[in-house]
Amino acid sequence: MFVGGLGAFAAMRAASPTVGLGFGTYALWMLRWEDALELIARTGYDGVELAAMAGWPTAPERLSRSDRARMRQHLADSGLEVPALLESLQIHPLRSRGENLDRLRRAIDLGADVSPGKPPAIETVLGRKPAEWEEARHGMVDEIGEWVRVAADAETVICFKPHVSHAVNDIERSLWLTRQIDSPHFRCTFDYSHLWLAGLDLEDSLEALLPVCHYVHLKDAGRDGDGHRFLLPGDGQTDYPAMFRKMRELGFQGYATVEISSQIHRDDRFEPIPATRTCYERMSAAIEQARLIRPRGA
């Protein structure tokens, strides 16, 4: 009976891809990194996305070697994984290629220090405006090619996000870019909030993009007059149980990480602890409804 039970459990795990639930320190800039990691672990998340942009407590230039050693131990003690670092390697005429490459290398070094043997992905938007796509796309391919050579040497992955306000803002452009780069070290981040704003269907978006995705961001969006506003996951129209079921059907394995927009966390009324807990309650319940297995068996 006991052996059979283990066999049944193993079969269930094989049939249900493992999807970790993460939370990003992008929204926790007001906390010491030690307190942010403690909050995320105590809440129940499986992993943490460290914000590596300039000015954040977890930016590479703000963390000494001793800080990184302490962070590595803190992560090990708490059981948190680091699936990704959040950067902003925007391709722009006023930002040199060297600057982006330097930031990429610093992020990769930080990832190696805090998560040795399991390099975090480097998650980024790509910049430029939607109307600049035709003039910019071939130059973007050239610059990204340089990034990918650095990522390949470090055995990590650069994940770009289609962004409603940037040149790569839909499925067609995302797929064109991944085909041009043609590397396992350059993949997509699935963030339905941006695709929802583009008027795209959830299931169609997942079927088109998930095969080239390495990572998932969780947040919602809504219309705000002639503009838009990003929301906590669950405050919009996304059907998260349906989304996770489709991810399971398509065999996605990896991390889905809550990203709280700066439109929210820069508001004086933002409360980081309740927001962290609310997002966990909503997303962990949706993952459970979809019968996905989480890394720590939560």
C-alpha cells in the first residue's frame, strides 16, 4: 500500500508540471532587503524576484561581497529560490550598448553570488515606442544578440516582456523577435496585463506565447479614461484558475511571479505587507484550483 501510494504521488507530479509562486522586491523598495525576504518567505511564497535596477536595495552596486554572502545564507535558510532578477535593459538611442551590457553583467554576477549553481533569469522590458518598431527592430536584434552571447556564457536566460507602451507590445512582434534571435538564452515573459490592454484573448495569448516563454508575471490591468492602470492580480478581469489550467495543459514549468506596478507601490497609500499577503492568498488558491504542483508542496 505504501509503495503504491508513493507511485501514485509520483504519477500525479509527472502529470502536473511544477510551477513556483514568486514575489518581486520591485514593490518592496521601502524595506531593507532582509525584511523583504523575511516577509516573502513568511507569507509562503516559493521564490523571490530580486529587483536589480539602480536605486533598489537589491541593486548589484548596493550589495557588497559580505552582503551577498548574508543574502545567500538567508535564502538558503528560508528555502526561497531566486528564479529571476528584474532589470531594465531598455534599447534607446540615448543609452549606449556598453551601459546595457555592463548592467547585464552586474546582474548576472549578483545572480551567481546569491544563487550559485542555479543562475536566475534576467527579466527586462526592451523599450522604444510602438510606432518605432519598423525602424528599430533590426537594430534591436543586433543589440540583443550581444546580450545573448553574454547570457549564454553564464548559462542563464534573458526574458523580455512584451509591454503595451514599448516597441515589442504584442504576440506578432514577440514571436518575430524570438525567431530572429533563435536562442534558448532569449525567451519571453508572459504578462497578460499588457496583452489584455492590447485586446488579446487569454487562451489565444497563452497558446501563442507560452511555447517561447521561460517566465510568467502576475498582475492585472484596467482602463483609466483614455489611459490604463495596472492592478494587483485578482483586481482585474483575468481568470487566473483558467490561466493556470491552460499553463498546465501546455506543460509550462517554472515560476509565476507577482509583480506590483509602480503605479501602485509608489502611491503613498500602498501597504506592502497586506498587499504581499493578499496576492499570495489569491494566486496560491488559483494554482491549487488548477491542480499544479508547487516546488515546496505548498
